[in-house]
Amino acid sequence: MNNHLLFDFTVDKAAKTVFITREFDAELDLVWDAFTKAEILDQWGAPAPMRCQTKYMNFEVGGRRFYAMIGPDGQERWSVQEFTSITPKTNFKMYNAFADKDQNRELPGSEWDYNFSEQNGITTVSITIFNESFERMEKLLEGFRIGFTMTLTNLENLLVTLSQK
Amino acid sequence: MKQDIFQAISDPTRRAILALIATQALTPNAMAHQFDMSRQAVSKHIKVLHECELIKPEQLGREIYYHFNARKMQEFDNWLAQFRKTWETQFNQLDQVLLTMKKNKK
């Protein structure tokens, strides 16, 4: 499904930077909302079987999103995103860092730069992630790895549920 | 203390050392000569590369030869492939969310 949509993932190890580009079969307004509104982010922002829960989100420059990735075993991993620049429906930048449940950040974090553009009803999102350290990226994956083997089964379940709506 | 592999390969000299020993194991003296660096400077780089297991020492007689550890680099690549996979999963989820949003909008 959606095999015609571009997905590009490259890593410049030396520059400690990850580049991700993905096309979506939807207009820019919807895709922008899906990346910038908490209630929509929570529906897709963690790879199944993990889920993501936003405690609060102030999408404005200097504002923050405080959220948790929750594993199938109920284990929570908190992060704070701080929005550093917003150009509506074009670009936003944020600084992402792991945190404890009281919002104390573990620095250094990583810098994220999102770009959005639409052509013929297809919206392209380009993400650049700059990491201070590889250890940090490794940690990011550790969080994801919980129940990773279950991912495909859960994704199938999700698709069934969604298609029944 | 385990060394950060990203830090290890972000240095141009260390990348050059890796490229060099990927084809042939070398002693620290040979590396110093090759790069026109002091033994101390080479030792520092070797320490970093060794600590993150990108190179392996081998004692041959009185000399220590350093080899490129291709397996470690492979592990690193495998790890990145998994990272890519998590993104793929999330984006497939987002496709479904967008589909629902489109339906609801109509």
C-alpha cells in the first residue's frame, strides 16, 4: 500500500545528521495539522505497539510539547520538544530532549527541522535531525525497540480498525 | 567508558586512518609516518577508535598492528536500518490517519 509514495532515509554519519523525506497522499493543510496538533500526533507519533501521549502542547515559538512514548508494558519515556521557529504551513524547527516525568530535560538533545510543500495534492515533508551524539540516537532507538517484533502484527490490527471507521 | 561512534568518525583524521587500515593493518608508527603526525597524536586517535571497537589490535612480535573492524561498522549500519524501520512504521500509520481525516472532511 502507498508504495508509490516516496520515502527517503539517509544518514550522514560524519555530520551526525539524519535526513528523512516522505510524501503523503493528502493536501498540505491536513499534513501540517497531523504534525502540529497534539490530538493527531498522538494517533501516529509512535511506532506500534508503542503509543504516544501528549500531556500538553503549545505550538508557538518558545512553546513546548511534553509527551510520553508508552511501551506495551506501560513503561513511559518522556520527552520535551521546544519550538524554536514556525513559518505556518511551510516550516517549523524544534529542539527535542529526553526528560523525566517532571519535565527535567536530559541534555544534549537534537535539533529538528521540518519542511512542508505540496504539489498536485501530494504533500512532501522533509525532516533534518541533527544529533549532538550517537549515544543519544542509540537511546532513541532503545525506546522504540520495546516489543519491536510485534510491530507488524499491530500495524495490521491498526489498519483493520481504521478501515472499519 | 564506551566511546561514541559518531564522535569517533566525525573527525577527518580518524576517518582517514580507518580508510587507510581498511586495506592494510598498520602499526601506530606507520600511521604516524603516513599522516606526518606525532606518535602521541596518533595514539589519541587510536584510543578513540579502539574504544568504540572500530579497530582491533593484533600483537605480532614486538609490534601492535591495528585492523579495521568491519563487523562493528556493520552493526552500526544494522542499527540505522532499524531506525529507518521505525520511521517507516510511523509514516504508514500517518497515511491511515490522513485517510481518516480526508474522509471526515468530506
